[in-house]
Amino acid sequence: MTAIKHALQRDIFTPNDERLLSIVNVCKAGKKKRNCFLCATVTTERPVQVNVVKVKKSDKGDFYKRQTAWALRDLAVVDAKDAVKENPEFDLHFDKVYKWVASSTVEKNTFISCIWKLNQRYLRKKIDFINVSSQLLEELPKVAEESVPSGENQSVAGGDEEAVDEYQELNAREEQDIEIMMEGCEYAISNAEAFAEKLSRELQVLDGANIQSIMASEKQVNILMKLLDEALKEVDQIELKLSSYEEMLQSVKDQMDQISESNHLIHLSNTNNVKLLSEIEFLVNHMDLAKGHIKALQEGDLTSSRGIEACTNAADALLQCMNVALRPGHDMLHAVKQQQQRFSDLREQFARRLASHLNSVFVQQGHDQSSTLAQHSAELTLPNHHPFHRDLLRYAKLMEWLKNTDYGKYEGLTKNYMDYLSRLYEREIKDFFEVAKIKMTGTTREGKKFGLHGSSGKLTGSTSSLNKLSVQSSGNRRSQSSSLLDMGNMSASDLDVADRTKFDKIFEQVLSELEPLCLAEQDFISKFFKLQQHQSTSGTTTNEVEEMDGVALSRSYTSGVPQTISSEKDMIRQMMTKIFRCIEPELNNLIALGDKIDSFNSLYMLVKMSHHVWTAQNVDPASFLSTTLGNVLVTVKRNFDKCISNQMKQMDEVKISKKSKVGILPFVAEFEEFAALAESIFKNAERRGDLDKAYTKLIRAVFVSVEKVANESQKTPRDVVMMENFHHIFATLSRLKISCLEAEKKEAKQKYTDHLQSYVIYSLGQPLEKLNHFFEGVEARVAQGIREEEVSYQLAFNKQELRKVIKEYPGKEVKKGLDNLYKKVDKHLCEEENLLQVVWHSMQDEFIRQYKHFEGLIARCYPGSGITMEFTIQDILDYCSSIAQSH
């Protein structure tokens, strides 16, 4: 086994910087026996790695190879199977259980012993050794202590030193002494017997010298012993003297002990007195309320500024006394209990007095403000509540005190304030909106005309059904447009720009009056009731606000602590909703009236309302003002969309007269009016996108309706209807420069150009009808394959036939035909668009083009015939010019 161990160390472990400490020859249990070796090794470099390595003999040659290695730290259990009987079987529990059978029990015990030592030395953990002999485990520590060197000589190879080794290496001093001795005897190596004999003689000499030295020192030892006996006697005498001294000092010690105990008791008494004084001073300083404060709480004047300040200071002092943090045991003192009860009574008495006074102030405010309403009845202004807020803010600190000490009374004051102020604001706001409605309609009589009855200002009338549109024969543009649109109960043409500007100013003034009123009230509520406005909370939707105005709001004010209010910011919004509950309905009524007067007013309202909503959201997106104006903005946007839809519907229902020419269609003129008005209103507006969407819908509806009317027209040619109206649309879009309708502007221009060309070509076929038919026949023969110079040989198209047709159109006849054409075109075109000269110039160009085309056909099909038209291009220019001037 030793030879195998040295071979494994040399061939396998030395190249890997490892040292082999123990080896056991094993085979797997229960299988065909194939022997291998389990080796316990350590690395020679720090940190030390301890492994269990499986080594087996190679099948191809007589050498060993490393098969598997496990780290010793992964070993959990070593099972020796039997602690009493000799049994070569044992198990090692790594990631799984490995069952082995050793070649002998001795090898197994030696290997287990080595594993135990390595575990104790390197791993600092307890591997479970089960079924191992207790005698073997008891011997192992002793062997380890004897074999493990101390200090720096404990090397990585300690496991090898623990095993019994036959060779012990000499240290440096021993080597030096041996070298000196061998140098003194030159024949030490050549004659070892003589060298050993010399060493023996020298040893005998040294032993003799030692004996003589011992014998010489015996006399000195006797003298030393005598001195020691004398010293012991002196020590005994000193101890006797110390005992006598101790007896004398014992009485002094007893007296000093009594004095010390007396001083301790005096110090303890003084300490207790100081502590008692400190506790009494604490209670007196923190739980004593000045008589002036008590008098202020009981009888203080709550109407004057000085009295309010005194009551505020007294209430703060009372709160400090009530909130003092008592030390353990203070609450059991009778005097403390009495003082706390006195404070509670004072708090309850003052809270009741304060709540009663503030309720009276709220009621008085309602009466005072009602007396000032008559001053504002004829003006479009809301009463100013700043003096009332200024007076009440003097009580803000007292309200905070009440909120912290008696939340029930604070809650009751909040509810009473909302009740009184909601009725006051409702009267003021309704009167304010009544004045606004009267100013919008002009007089009370006109208000009744628009459906206003009573002071509520609600609209009782209903929008009449839309009238069917008819196109009058008159060319007057205003008379055509007056029958086109019936917006509500009045036509848009009945109101001029001044009326709409007046409405815009009134509506802006209404919003400008409401906004500071709501902001001032919200700021007052926050300061007076000590509610935070700007804490970070999640936004509340409109539906939630409406629910809070009803059941949730009343529930939150009937309980001791608000249950449905998620934050103080929500509480402010709920209070504002309750106080100004009439603002949203009144605004909606005013918007309905404005829309009934003139549906174009929805444009003004959309711009103004959008601006105020944008301003309110910049201040606080979740505030009452922002939420309310946002809801109203939805209504305004619906009215705006309804206005656009009505215009589109009226375009679809348009009817044309069969006896008169069409001209510029009314809805085209109305689109121009709408676009010009919208551009002036929406200049630099926040909601420009809504207008752009409306533009797109309207222009598409205009395009479709123009084509529909053109197709149904019997008096005026289709091309004329399309040409004139699309020219008007193109001119309108070019003048207004609406960026979102650039594509439609190009489309309108293209349609205008196409239908102008179509109308010109269609009209010019009539003055030279026979000539046109003749040359159409010539072109047809050429198209059939007849050569151009051979067309003159065709019987129907010979030179005689050509001359006959040309003679029918002398210059005088052509001028007459052009004059008739001019008159006919003049009858087709309307005066508003002024396209007669444009069309006539296009016809002149087209006629000259046809003339040149006929001349070319004569030159190619009748070469050398000398046939020409009886009028020239100059004649055509002269004819057209003279006809235009004559008309």
C-alpha cells in the first residue's frame, strides 16, 4: 500500500500541487467488484482546499487516473455501518449517498480518522459521524494534539505530520553542531567506530564533571536553607503585629460604616425631594391656566379685534395645557384629574359660545348681503364678499382650535355656513344671470319673445323645425341667404356683427365675474376652515363631484370624522359644490338662450369658455371652478357641434327653383360668412382643433351639396353651377388662408377650372355647327384609315362640299353667332361672381384654337386647293372685343 501511495503522490497529486494524506482500497457495494482508491488530499497553496478523490486503474495500461473529486465541505455524513463489530462497509453522503466496501476494516478506520481530523482542522464544521466507535473518536483528539505542530510550523501538510513518520528532520542548530564535531574528527566518516568511541569518552568526561559540580554546590544549598528559615521567623513576627493593628482599626471601621450609611440615606432623601419638586414644578408650569385666559374663555368679547385676539391666545394656552404629555403616574393624581376636568369644561363652554357667535355672524351676513342686491340689479356685476371674508378671517385661528378640539361643532359650523351661503349665493347668482339674459335679449319684452318667463330665466320655448330652403330668382345675395338658414327661432341674417359682439362681451363679463367670485370663496374656505388646497391627491371625476353634492356630502357631515372625503382638498371641492350648486344650471340656461338667439353664438362661447377652463386648470386642475367650467364647456361644445350639424343638414335639404337661374348657392355664401366669422373669433384660441374639424366637415358637405344642386339644375347648366360656386369657394379659401383647408382649396380650384373648360367647349359647338359636323366627318374618315390627302376624293367631303359649308359662315354670320352666344352666356352666369369676361375670354381662346385646327385640316386634307375660311383670327378678336364692349 505504501508503494501505491508514493506512486499516486508522484503521478497524480504532485502535478496538481496536492498532498496525499490517506488512502483506502474500496469497491462499490452490491455490484461487480471493480477496485478503486479513495484518497484524502489537501492543496499545498493557501487557501487550503480539502478533497476526496476517486482514483482507478486504467483499462489500457498499468497506470492510475483521477476519475472523480468531491470537496470535503460538501460531505454531510460519514456512516461506518457498525460501531461494535468489524465491518468493512461505509457510506459517504455528498450530493447523494455513495456506498463503499473497504479491503479491510483497518484501512476503513484509518481513512475515517483522517477525514475527522481534516474536518476539525480546516472546515470548522461538524460532519456527522454515525456508527463510529466512541473509543476511536476519543483517541482522535489526542493524536491530533500530539501530531499538530504549533505556530508558524503548522503547514498545509499537517495531516501528513499527524501520521506516524519514521524520519524526523534535523533542525539548523543540530546540523551546525554535528558539522563542528565532524570537523574536529577528520576520520569520522572513514572510521565510524573510532568516531563513536571518541564520542563515548567525551560523554563520560562530561558526566563526571556534572557529578563534581553537584557535590560542590551542596554546602551552598545548606546556607540558603538556613537563610530561608530566618526569613520565615521574621514573617511570623510581622503577621502578629498586623493582627494587632487590625483589631485596633476594627472599631474605627464600624464607625465609618455607620457614617457612610447615614450619608447614603441623607443623599437619597435629598434626591427624592429634588425629584418631587421637579414633578410639582412640571405640573404647575404646564397645567396651570392664567386667570386672564380663563376670563377670556368665559366672558371674552368675540366681536372686537382685541377680544378675538385675547380669546385666541387663551384657547391656544388651554389647548397646550390639555395636550401636555403627562409622565407615568400623573393621571392617577386627584389634583391632575380635577384640573383636566376643569379644562374640559372650559373647552366645552368656549366651543359652544364660539359656535353660537359664528352662526349668528353667518345669519347676519345673509341679511346684510340681501340689502345690497338692489344696488346690483341693473348692473351686470356680482356683490363683493371681501368685507365679510375679511371680518370672518379674524376667527380663522379659533376655527383651527375648534377643529382640533371639538370636531363635531366644527363640522356643524361648516354645514351651517354652506346652508346660509348657498341660499345667499343662489339669490345673487340668479339675479345676476337674469340681468345678463335681459341685456342679451335687449328688453324684457324681447326676453318673453325668446321664451323667458319669470325670474328664473329658464328657456321654455322650443326650437322650431328647420324651414325648407328655396332659392329665389333675385340675384341679391342677402335675400338668397335669408331663406337658407333658420337658426333657432331667429335667422342669422337678422343679427349683425354688432349684436354678436354685444353677446360676446356680455358672456365674457359673466365668466369674468364668476371666476374671481369662486376663487375668492375657495381661498376663504381654505383659510377660514384650515383646509389644505395644494396637497398632492388624486383627481376626482365629475361624476364623483355630483355624487358628493348629494348623498355622500350629507353623510360626510353627519358622522364624527369624514368617512367619504379622501382629503381636505376633496372637502373644499364638496363645500364649493354645495355653495355654488346653482352656477352650472344657470350657465347652461344662459348658453341655451345664446344658442337660441343665434346658433353662431356657440362659436363665441366655445372660445371664451375654453380660455377660462384653460386658465382655471393651470391654477388647479381638480378645483371646483375647473370642474364646473369643464362640464359647461362640454355643453358648449355640443351646441357648437349641433350648429355645424344643422348647417350640414340644411345643405342636404336645399331645394332649387326650376324657373330661375341658380347663381351662387346660399349655403356657399353662408359658409363664407361662417368661415370669416370663425376666423375672427378663433384667432389665437386654445381650441383651434375643434374649428378645423368643423371646417373639414362643412367644406365636404358644401362640395357634395354643390354637385347635388348642379345635377338637379334645369334652368342653369351643370357646368355653370359648378364653375361659379367652386370659384367662389376657391376665392373665399384664398382670402381667409385657412391652413387646414389647403387641400380643399386646390380641389375647388381644379373643379372650377375643369367645369369652365367643359362649359366653354360645350357652348362653342353651337355657332359653327355645320362646320363642326363636316370636320368631325373628315377626322372620322382619317381615323378609319383613309389618307389625309385622299379625303377630298370622298363624295361627301370633296372640295365643293367644303366650299359650300364655308360659305354658310361668312364673317357677318360668325359675328352674329358669337353675339347670340354672348347673350346666352350672360343669361347663364350670375352677376355676383362676375365671371362673364373670364368665360368670354376663354371662349375666344377656344374659338381661335378651333379655327387653327380647321385651317390645319384644310391644309393637310385639301392641299393646293386654295380654300380658306371667310374670316381670319384678327376678325375673331375684333368680333369678340366689339361684342363685349357693346354689352
